[in-house]
Amino acid sequence: MTNVSVVRIFTLSGIDETLNYRISIFSLTLLYYCVVLFLNISVIMIIILDENMHEPMYILLCSFCMNGLQGTTGFYPKFLLDLLSSSQEISYEGCFIQAFIIHSFLCCDLSILAVMAYDRYLAICRPLHYHSFMTKWRLSLLVCFSWMTPFCISSINIVLTSRLKLCSTYIHRLFCVNWMIVKLACPEADTFSNNVVTYTIIFMYVSHGLFIFWTYMHLIRTCVRSKDDRVKFMQTCVPHFTSLVTFLVVVLFDLMHMRFGSTDLPQSFQNFIHIELLLIPPVINPLIYGFKLTKIRNRILDLVYTENYFSIKFNL
């Protein structure tokens, strides 16, 4: 066995089977990454530039899309380079940075979803008190909470993992994940602290999930009694609920495979399971919010009509 503290290099798996299709996969991945960037940046810029959208719901959506950009940027550039490289290696430091980005991205997503659920609860169930509760100061605190808490717990997790003595440098993934690094620890390594932090994180985010469930129970009960509230629920809560379900499905699927999945599955299928959390939510989220939220949809249509008008006028 080799101690990684001496080698300083990790080897990533998963690309070897695609040697004959690298150029095609590279082209499709680059195109997909450009779509992710375009969709999320478009929503962010529309919200920032339109003062009518400087409201809590849209500011939280802007934060949501920014987090999507953070997570995808932690994976796609390195993956594209790996497709063009003869060996899929990553430095010790680079692996921990990537693991930190991916981990904080996932935690931050659920934190923002919890804050968005709280915002919708106040808007629909406590409309008379909404503006007194959701002040600029409180909104700033909630946004900071949804970003800083994942960053802090991810940092603690990474620091604890970096102290482990590792007896392998081969990661069975397309990218670095903290749990996969911990699994490389030597048998005599003390992983008790890592396990404590892991279970603490699980408890925290299960609490987030229970809080979201509680808010939706109140939302549904309120909307049953009022037609106006049902319309508001369909317009603003359905995108949130879709994002939440998408996130939970892909994360739980990945966690179940990471803990209990068989290595006998085709490598291409395993790769899809590994990257679906960076493949589906970053595209689905801006699309469903862009089409469902009236202000954003109208703003997009205005831009399209204006562009078409100038194009026709220029051609004439």
C-alpha cells in the first residue's frame, strides 16, 4: 500500500471505457456545460437588472442559481480536461478542493430550498406579517445562513479527512467525493471523528427536510381553503417542490449507490449515477422557474420580442 501523503496524486476511474468516444463525449459535455452556464447566468442577470424582482423569492432564486454554477464549475472543467488527457489524475490538494465544492454545493442547495420553503410559508400562510418578518436584514441573514453553514461544515469535514493516513490513491468516481476519500483510509486510521461529523450533517439536513415537510403541510392546508392561495401555490410553490423532489431523488439515488451499490454494474451506468446530481438539477431549476414564475417568463418574452423586432428592422 502507498501512503497518499507521499504520492500526492489521486487517480480517477470511469473514463477508460469511453476511449473510442472521447471527442463525442467532450463535445456533448462542453455543449451541456454551456447550456448550464447560459440558463443560470440568464436567470441571475434578469433578477439583478430588474428592480421589480428585488424581492425575497427572486433573491433566493438568484442565490439558488449561483450555487448551481458553483457546483457545476467544480466538476465540468476538470472532467473536460480529463477527456482530453491520457491519464485521469488529480492532485491531492485539487481533490480536496473539488470534494469541498461538491459537498458544499449539495448542502447549500438543501439549505436554500429550506429558506425558500420558509419564504413561501410566510407569503401564503402569514401574508399580513410577511413584510414585517421577511425584512432585508432577515433575508440577508437567511442567505448568509444558507451559504456559510454548508461552507463551515464542509470545511470541517475536509480538514478531518485530510488528517487521515490513506493506503490507496484510486477513487472509483469521475470526481472527488469526501466519503470516497475516507474509504481509502488505512485500516488502522481513526475515522471516528469523520463519522461523528457525517452523522451530525445527516441529522442537520434531515431536520431541514422535516422543516420543509412541515411548511408544505401548512401550505397545503391553507391553500385548500382559498382559491387565490391555490393560484399562488401553483405559481410559486410548484417550481420549488419540483426542485426539491429532483434534488432528493438524485442525491438519495447517489448515496444509496455509494453505500450499497454493486461494482458489477456497467461503468457507463455507474458514471451516470455519479454525475446526475451535477447533470439534472442545474438545468431543471432555471428552466422550471423561468417558465413558471410570471415575472421571469414575461421578462424573457420581452427580451425575445425585442430581439426579433430589431432583427427584422435591421434586415429591412
